[in-house]
Amino acid sequence: MKIRGTVAAALASAGILLAGWQTGTQVGGISTVASSTTATGTTGSTGTGSSGTGSSGSGTTGTGTSGSSSTSGTSGTSGSTGSSSSSGSSSSSGSTGTSASGTYKGTAVQTRFGPVQVQITVAKGKITDVTALQLTNTDGKSIQISNRAAPLLRSKVLAAQSANVQTVSGATITSDAYLTSLQAAIDAAHL
Amino acid sequence: MKTQLLPASPAASSSGRPELSPTKEPARGWFARQYRQRMLRTDLLTVIAWASVAAAVALWLADGGATNITTPAALFTAGGIVAGLAGMDLVLLMLLLAARIPFIDRTIGHDRALEFHGKLGKPSLYLLLAHGVLIAIGYGMAEGLDPVSESINLWVQVPDMWLAFVSMALFIAVVVTSLVAVRRRFPYEFWYVVHLLTYAAVATSIPHQFSVGGLFAAGTWQRWYWLAICIYTGSALVYFRILEPVLATARHQLTVAKVEAVAPGVVNIVMRGRKLDQLAGTGGRFFIWRFLAPGMWWHPHPFSLSAEPIFNGPEGQGTLRVTVRNLGSGSAQLLRLRKGTKVALEGPYGLLSTAARTKNKVVMIGAGIGITPLRALLETTPFAPGEATVLLRGHTDQEIYLGGEILDLCQARGARLFHLTGPRGHGRSTWLPDDAVRNGYSLNSYVPDIADADVYVCGPAAWAANVIADAGKAGVREEQIHHERFDW
């Protein structure tokens, strides 16, 4: 009797775990696809012009599809990139861009709620724009926090022209990561 | 040999008692079928318990948890999440086991439910500790922080996390005070109050599960499942531990009718109430009584009925009786209970009843005050004349409480009765009196066919353990032994 119960319990548990695993691998596949599309969306916004391939090459995750989607520079910030016409010089950003113009990526900073990475657009030694390539997005709450914090941080950074700005309260982790990545980008631009 | 043997006599016997209405004898094989059904329910509970743990882990797997393990940090975090899910699931199982759900009670019994409850205590605490430590390491690694700074960060920066830390401290306190070694140093009441902190521990742990944990983010089915099991557990606790006792108390409107001495330090408490027909056949099962008098109302007393309810009205009006021995400070007050005192009751609980029967033959072995629940069971549990044996153990005949009533019942229903009196014996059958041991008697000597009978044992824990060991040697299987442990 005891054996019957144990066997039945083991079978039921194994079945449930298997079902969970099965669902998980499907969901996992979808989520990686989703993350790659968001990645291309953001990288696409930087390119606007011809340099779409350059940026997608340095894109973090599988950006195989970025070539097609890069033309649709999504966010409003891409407009400013276009106007600065520094897209041509973005090719130099990969290496030793001594002329402080172009786009520069910060390092991807890992947080418990996902990676954070920003990119700055520099024109004549000034930060003209900050774009978040990746923001904390592991769950609904951190996405909410990110969406609130990112615009605030961007305007603060543009005003201060440095990473020495106050963190956004209630989004400390995101802010810290954002500013760390930003500092790396500033360093890369030799500002 | 201070034992006394009554040959089995036909049911229609001459005792001065009014008609006993012994329960109709069920068909052969009825008890075996009842046992099979109970085992089926036991297996079902086993499956539910294990499946719920598996389901908790599956929630995480279904969210793609395992596919996201790409870094060592993610591995630690994943381990932490799984430990937390399994730990919380065990905590919910523990609460359900302690919720006195009738299905669980009539399947494995109150004491075994609490035994499993106790067994889950340490594993669930270890899982919750692992949850905290692994998450701190995993998050810390992802950010390049040591686990301690990470924990401080979590406490300070993440909403609801400070509550989770409080919850962890409470869980530790509850489990530590429940360790046998620690528990013995404190009075029952202290342990009980600390144990109530479990509810606070669970309550403070819930916010972070839903707000910080990405798995239960708004809009996910996992969130609904988790909410459902939390709400179900909470409702079961509220209903069966609070609402149902209040309703039962209101339904029966019990008051103390009289307190009469049975023997030195032993009294019958007779209570008058309504709708007592609903409590018929609960002989052997126990109720938790609270006598609503100043200084007493908060003290719960687990007593079994010592007789079937006696009805004398059209709506089940009548009287109930418990027999109580002065054992502790709480029981001492009971000897001076005033007539008319209102009584609250919870129950009946436990499996020391006909519901546990597996065989047609039955043996009841009681010692001291443990004799009295058997007295009520003897009154109603079905058996054919000659198929029941009652063994009563006491130092003296005076300690065979309710001995006269039991003698009458045995005569009326055709049960053999032995009084086993005298000082305690030495050797392996120490549950027997000394002279019986020296004559080489064991359980088999009194009940040769005991291997084919249900054995009900009620008495002090150490004594009962000896009886059960002796029964095992006589070929009684575990499922035939019915014993309710009252020691906490």
C-alpha cells in the first residue's frame, strides 16, 4: 500500500515536472527570440543611416534579423542621431575614435533584474543623446521601473554632461547600472 | 494472578443498564473494505503532497527558468528560486496538515497529521534558508557584490524585502522553539504562542513572492496558481480552526451540568447541550474543550468522551460526559468547575474510532485515564459477541476507572474483560503487572487470536509503546494498531 502511494506520487511528480520542462523550453525559445528582436530594435535606432551593419555587428545577442529592421529607426532619439550626421563616423567608434564625435557604447552591466547597457551620441565633444540599449526587464515590475527611470536619467545626464548625477529613487539598481554603463561609454569616447 | 476473566456471554445480558443499542453488526468484509478505501485516500494525499512540490518547481520550469541558466550567477539564483518555491510549498502543506481538515483527519488521523507536520518543519526551514543564501550569492555575483552586501542592498533598496527578512527570522524562531530539546525547557503555552508566529511568518513572506519574484508577475498563470494555493490554505485554516469550532459551540450550547467524583483525583464532567445526536458514534475520538470561566477559557483541554451522548429531547437535547484526571494545573481547576459554566468545543478529531477498523475482531487495551475513551468506543464499535477483548491496566482495582460500567458493557455485548492490576513488571512486557510477567504472560496469552484483530491502545506514551511492541511480536500488523498520542 505504501509502495503504491509512493510510486503513484513519484509518477505524478515526474509528469508534472516534465510538463513544466516542456512548457519551459517552448517559452524559453520565445523569450530569446523576443529579446533578440528588442535588441535589434534598439540597435536599429542607432544606425539610421548606412552604418546599420556596423552597429548590428557589435549588437549583443543574435541580431541576424537586425539588417532588415534597422531601417525603421524606432525611437525618437534616432532623429537626433541623424541630424548630427555622425553616423558616418560611427565606424571609428569601434576603435580609437580620437575625434569625440559619434556613438559610443557602454559596457553591459549585469543586475539582478537583467543587463543594462547605454549608448551615447557625441557631437563636438558634447553628449547629445543617451540611448538605453538594454534595460532591466526580467519582470513586469522592473520594466515599469526602467520605463520610469530611463527618461529621467537621460535628461539629467544631458544636463550634467557626465555620469555624476543623482540616482532615481526607487530605481536605484537600474540607475546605478545605467550610470556605470554610461561612464564606460564616456570613457570610450575620451570625453 | 490478579486478572479476571469473563467468558463471552450473549448480547442480551442482564445488567441494570438501560438498553445500550449496540450498533448493528456490519457484513463480513465491511471493515476490510473500509480499510482499503482509507488506504486509497492515504495514497491520494501522498500524491497530492508530492505533486504540489513538483508543481511548485514546474511553475519555474514552465517559465523557462532552466533555459535561462547561462552564467554561474544565474545558476545560484535559479537554485535560490527553486528552494524558495519548494520551501513555501512545504510551509503550505504544513499549515494544511495542522488545519484539522476532516478529510485528512479521517484518513491518517490527527496525530499522524501533526507528526508529518513536525517532520516537514526542518526541511522547509532549510529550503527557506537556502533560498535566502543562494539568492544573495546569485544576485551578488551578477552585480559583483559579496552576498552580505547584496543582502543589505536587498533589504534597503527592494520594496517588500525587509518583510521577507522579518519572515525568515520568525520561521527560524518557530522551528527552533519546536525542536524537542528546546521545547522541553519551556511551558506548553510559551511554545504555543511562538507557534502562532507562524502565521506572521507566512504573512510577511507573501508580499515579496508576488512583487519581487518575476515568476509571479502580474498577468502570469503562475501568479494565479500561487494565489489559489495560498488562498485555499488560508481559507482552510480559518474555516476549520476558527469558524467551524465557533459554529459547533453555538450549535450545541453546552453547559456544565455536574461534576462527580469517580475516584480520588478523577471526575466525570457531565455537560448538557443540544443537537447531540450529531455527535453520536464519536466514542474514542477527542474534542478540544474550553470551559468559559474566568482564568480558564483560554486553556484548551483535549478529552475524549467517556460515554456515548444520552438524548432526552426531540432535537437531540441531552448530555455528554468526559472523565478527567487531575494531571496538571489546568486539570486541577476542572475538579472545581461550577455548574452552568458554558463550554466551547472543537472536534471530534482523531482516528481512535470505528473509522479505523480493518478487521471484525477488536481488542482494546487501556491504562489509567486512557481507559475512559475505550469505554465510549466499546459502547458503539460493531463486533459480534465473543469477538472483542478488553484489557484494563491499573495499579489497583480503584485505578481501573469506570471499571463497573465497562464490566456491564462487556456483559451486554459479549466481550471478554481482563483487569491487569498490580505493580509494574520487569522485562520485555513491562506494560503488564509484575506477577503476569513472572508467569510468562504476554499479549498472546490473553488474546490468542490478536493477529486477526484491530488493537486499540490508550494510555501513557511509554506504556503504550510497550503494548505496541508486544502486539507487533504477536503478529499484529501496523495498520491494525490504533493509538492516539496526546503528548505534545
